[in-house]
Amino acid sequence: MAGSPRRTGRPRSAAADRAILDATRAALVELGWGRLTMENVALRAGVAKTTLYRRWANKNELVVDAVAVLFDELELPDHGSLRADVEGVVLSFAALLERPEAKTALMAVVAEATRDEALRARIRTAIVDRQKHLVVEGRRRAQARGELPPDPPGSRGAAEADRAVDLVFDVIAGAVVHRCLVSTERVTPAWARSFTTLLLHGLTAAPPGPDGPDGA
């Protein structure tokens, strides 16, 4: 968890951390960003307000970490091919965004971040950068299978790999977030297949099959 730097004294309780973060997401769903307070979270979690402030300096840090632990649940099982891996992570990401606490919390922090550069930086560090490991792992597997070419050697290869990871992450995360939270449409297996075809083959790919992107 990317909370505030630890202070000396009594060790942190993992159970208390979980209770606080669970209470934060529950409060966001019920109250929204504007009415959520550190006092309210402390009361719901059954801890002293000072306990919160020993861990998080302010509400912004607390809410971002409450969202980040949800995204840390995302995994990338090896389904045997690049296509299957992409489809799998798209469906897993969409399933996460369908959870009320994830949807409400993510929309709240993104909306607030439009006015707060420090909050945007924390979102990048605690959520975006942490989840890019999924793309790194997916590319590594695909390269090992021969589905993607290896990166060029040296610093040039490392720079190209970083750019590829950033772009793929932005494309997948942006498409799924827009589909789920802006268009408010379901991410079905057929949509995930069509999206993956577009991602892997570009605009020259064959059009979706007869079941279309909204099929089962």
C-alpha cells in the first residue's frame, strides 16, 4: 500500500488498515466525495481519528489508497496466448469496475484530481504505475512465445519497451474505463474479443462477427 511514510512507535495493524480502507469506500458510496470526512471514516472503521492521521495525512491520500488496493486485486493469469491474456485482463478489469465501491471511488478521485495536481500525481504513483506491471508481464510472455518481437538491446530497447508499456496500458485502461463509466455499457466477452482484435491488428482488422461487439 502506498500510504504516508510510517512513523516510529507502535507497528501498524493490517486489520486496522483493511477496516479503514473498507470504511472509506463504503463512505464514498453513501456520502460522495464532498461529504466524506476523516472523522466519518474513523467512526465507521472503529478507530480513533489519530489512527487515520498517523497513516494518511489527508482525505486525498486515504481515498486514493482505498482505490489502489482494489486495483491490486487484478492479476494476469497465463491463458496461453497474447489474445487470450488481453481478453482475460479486459474482462477482469471490467468486472472490477462494475463493483459499486470501485466505480464510485474511482470516479470520485478522478473528478477531484482535475483540480488537484498533487492528487493526480498520487493517482499516477499509487494506481497507474503500480498496474503497469500487468502489461510488462503480458509483453514478456508474448515475447517468450514468439508472438511479439524481442526488444532491441541496450538503452534504446529499454526506452522503446517503456513507451510500448505506457501506450498499451493507456489504450486498454482508457477503453475499458470509458466503456464502463462513461458510456455505461457492459464489457461482454464479445466486446472484449472485438477490442482485442482491434488492439492486435489495428483498423485493418476484420469487422466483428455476427454477434457484434455487444453479444454474449
